[in-house]
Amino acid sequence: MIVAGIRLSVGVSGAGKTFGVRREVCEAARAGVPVIVIDRMHEWERGDAGAFDVATAARYVEEGARLVIVRPRDAVQAAEDACRWARDRRELAGVALPEAHRIAPNGSRLSDALEDCATAWRHFKVALWCDTQRISLLSRTITEQARTLRLYAIVGDLDSRAVAELGGRELADQVQEAARRLAAGEPGWHVELGLVRVPPYELRR
């Protein structure tokens, strides 16, 4: 069952986060939830329709599309437009934001509609999928409000410290193990955290 909330996936390129997000978004669309994907990196190939702006995507949704891929010139503005669209529908709708650290950078105030979706998703009935390679660069509001947080292979001192702040040394060790398995040719290993982020932390694939 698809419900409102933030789903955040974090991991280096090739770790498997995009595969996981795509699977969930497609499941939501099949269940009848309209989702707009802001596809800045041109990674999404399957959808009911494609557009270059959110206004056109919203029109496709009204015509019956359930998964619309938007490839905008300005991803930051498109993300705000998509969040405003989902917020204002007042019935369950989804937005997927790949490379979310570019849209919601750490240390910056979130744009109005994105902040509404991040902090009042239950009220506005918004399902928000975010992914990033750099958890240290992502707004803490997104990280701390996430209903589901999936940590794939993560490397680098800043990002490893951010993981340790979330769940201590045990969580950081599991994420490092996911990185070792990725290096051995096994992408997809991750730790999934819910609203309660306490050990034991288990790798799953």
C-alpha cells in the first residue's frame, strides 16, 4: 500500500538506489497514484508520458497518465513546481527528486512547496521520493523527516560521519560493508531505517 511520506535513498553511483526508487515509483503508479519525476540526469526511460515542464506533466496526469517524466532546463524550479502540484491536489500524489542535494542543499532554507511536502506530507498527502549520493550535502530536514531511509554503499569522510551521526559506529560499519560488496560486484545491498532508527542494523538486498 502506497502512503504519504518521504522515502530517501542514499548511495554512491551504481550502488542500486535508483533501481530501488524506480521500482517503488512504478508500483505507486500501477496502484493509481500519479507521480511526477524530475529527471535531471535522463535516467528514467519508462513512463506514461514525458514533458519538459511540470505544467504539461500535470495536464497529462489530468488526462489519465500516472507516471510522467519531466526533463526540465531548471531542475530546482521544476522540483518546486512539482511539489506545489502535489501539495495542492489534496489527494495522494507523488514526486520523485533524483540528486536531491541539488534541490535541497544542506544549510539552505527549503523552498515553500518543498518545505510543505517535507514537513507536512501527512496533511497534504504527498509521497516524496528523494535520492542522493551525498547525504552530507542534503538538507537535514529531508534526512530527519524521512519515513524510510535506505543507506546503500557510501564512502568519503563527510558522508561516513553523517551516517555515524544517524546511527553510530554500527550503522557506519554496515554501510561500509555494503561498499565492500559493491566493489566485489554486488550492488543493491543497503540498510533500511524507518521512523525508529536504532540497532540492530541489517544489510538487505
